[in-house]
Amino acid sequence: DTAVSQTPKYLVTQMGNDKSIKCEQNLGHDTMYWYKQDSKKFLKIMFSYNNKELIINETVPNRFSPKSPDKAHLNLHINSLELGDSAVYFCASGNPGYEQYFGPGTRLTVT
Amino acid sequence: GENVEQHPSTLSVQEGDSAVIKCTYSDSASNYFPWYKQELGKRPQLIIDIRSNVGEKKDQRIAVTLNKTAKHFSLHITETQPEDSAVYFCASIIQGAQKLVFGQGTRLTINP
């Protein structure tokens, strides 16, 4: 019954590996987002998709590639992981100008 | 683009006292101002929001005020309780824009 879900919750991997995080929402929203929250708790938007179309791409290294197979799903693939990629990644959905609903987060640790 | 400044970064108050967190925004076209609460290890969750056509909004112990002229908005929590301890984020969005811009967060600690 969860509104926004993402998997996995924890991800521990080595530098240089490629990993994916999946996100799904059942709220019927047209827009989905990926945020990165670093150790200082700053919430920074990375990407936004509206109905499968990329709307926002915030100076994120091209090792990060979002993919939206349909408007209920937005996945994040990361190539060649680096130590600085360690963070909590939140997926969210909402309609612009209204509340955004966040997923539970994926804590990524790169060793 | 829009910029949101949030103060203080940390706030410690005695249980039962009030807490106030302030944010300023840069773009006068901003028209939606939500506040999110993030408990340790959890997701951010909306606790209250306000639109630019309203000056104040209240929900039990929490209230938000908006001063459009000065471009600032504040979160007020009265009769604080230990469960109010969390990180609070303000945010704003420019009318018609897609991006919600967050403040830097305030870590609120309620001392028993």
C-alpha cells in the first residue's frame, strides 16, 4: 500500500561498480524526482521526469542515468561508482506546485 | 534561479518552549512554500504548507507565516515535545516551475 517505494534500502558496493536503484509510485502523479542527500543533510535535486520525459537535469555527472519506463516508475542507474557518490538517494513524486511524496530512501555506500 | 536560505542550522529548546525556524527566498514569483520534517533515518514528510495568497496557516501546534514583501517565511512550533526533534526543511517553488528548492535544513533538538 506504500505510496512511493524504492529498492534497495541499502546498497554497499565497491568503487568502479555499476548499480541501479528502482522507484515506483502508485499515487497517479505525472512527475517523479531523484534527490541526493549528503552527510550534511542537504537535499539536492538531481533529475525530474514528467510523464516519462526528462524535465530537470541538474549538473549531475553523466555516470548517473535516470530511466522512466512509464510514469509510475523512475529508476536510477549509476556507472563507475566513486567514493563521493556515497549518500542517501530519495525518489519522490508529486505534481509541480503541490506536495511531494518521498520514498524511504536508498543508503548507498561506496567503499 | 530561486535560492532559499534557512536559519538556524541547529536549534535546541526546552520541552514545552516554542521553536521558530526562518527561511528567505529570492524570487518574488515563488508561490508555494512547504515545510518538511525528517526524523532520523526516515524520509522527509510534509508537515505544513502555505501559498502566496495567504499570510498565515495553522495546524494544531505548528504554524507558518509568510511575508511576501520581505520574501521570508517561518515555521513556528509551540509547546514542543520530544517527538518534535528532527531535521526541518523549508522549500519554495516558482509558479509554473518544476523544481522545488530546499533550504539547508535545521536540526531541532527538544531537551526534556
